[in-house]
Amino acid sequence: MTASAPAAGGVAGSPRSVHPLLKAATPASWVAQACAESDVLLIDHANCEKKAASTALSLMFAYAEDLELTGKMSRLAREELRHYEQVTKLMKTLAVVPQRLAPGRYAERLRRLVAKSEPQREVDLMICGALIEARSCERFAALAPAVRGPIGDLFQGLHHAEARHYRVYLDLARRAAHRAGIGFHPRVEEFAALESELITSRDAVFRFHSGTP
Ligand SMILES: [Fe+2]
Ligand SMILES: [Fe+2]
């Protein structure tokens, strides 16, 4: 499936259409849990923003000779750190106490599918980035009307940024695949299928990118 492919069917109980890159919408039960556990949601969200900045920085080191990529990742890292500051500012306002949370399974399971050697590795890393950003975008859109007040307002604002970010990664993935002469769409399909499985299967640990509670 490509970014411009028609949306797949959503999950029962969810009236929203699914994001074009994703194969399944966020289950309504996850949105309900997010509303009930907004403190954990915010703490993990702050972690996700930090991790997004850190991933962008590590890609700048991994592909230092590619100035188009490093320029885009530098801008992305700065933006993700600004998001981190927005989330932690809101946590302070709402008296949410920061705590150390173990990461969920989502990113680690996606990373397991990433090839160990180049040039496939670069394509895979960019596809992973695109899917994670697309899911964040889809989750902010799902949460914004459900979580009222300042948290909903923040998510509404961040939704647009994540929509831009997934396109940055997807364009870099397409470019890397084209340059190396390797398949792009079948690999996107493979990652999107795994991503959808992680989102729709049962997950014991609630996090920003967790599966069905
Ligand atoms: Fe972000
Ligand atoms: Fe992002």
C-alpha cells in the first residue's frame, strides 16, 4: 500500500477512516483506555517525542554523507524536541508527575523486521519511521475529539505535524529504494501488515502505540 492508496476498512466500532498508510484504525477500546489513563498517556507521549528526536539524530550519524537526509532529520529532531517541551509543559500545568516507564512492544517489534545490511536497511528504517509517524498522526486525530480540554487541544495541534513527518520519511524511503534499485511497495506492505497486527492484537501494556487493551 502506498501513501496515496485508498484507505483500508476501519475497525468495528470506530467511525473514523483509517490513515492512508495504515491498514487498521485505532480500536475504540484503546481510545477509551487513553481517556481513562491520561497521565500515563502524557508521560509516554513525552518519551515518544524524545525518542523521535533521538532517532532522527541517529539517522544523521548513520547517513552523514547524505546532506538531503541529514537536513531533513535535523529539522525533524528540532521539531520533535519542541513537541517534547510542549508535552512536559502541559504535564507541569496538569500536575502530572513524571515517572520512568518501560517502553511498549511497538517500536521494538517493528525494528526486528529491519534488515541488518545496506541498502535494504536504509529503506526499512525510513519505512519504519513513516509508519510510526503515521500511527501517531492517526492516534492524535482519534484522541483530539475524545480528550477534552488542554490535552485535546495539544493533540489537535500535533496531528498536523505528524502528518508532515510521515511524508518526509516515506519520501526518503522511496528515494533510497529507487537509488538502490530495490522494491518499495512490497516492503511497505510487509511493514504495514506487521504494524496493523501490533495495533489490533491484545497488548497487556498500555502505551501511546500499544495494541488492543
Ligand atoms: Fe512529534
Ligand atoms: Fe513526529
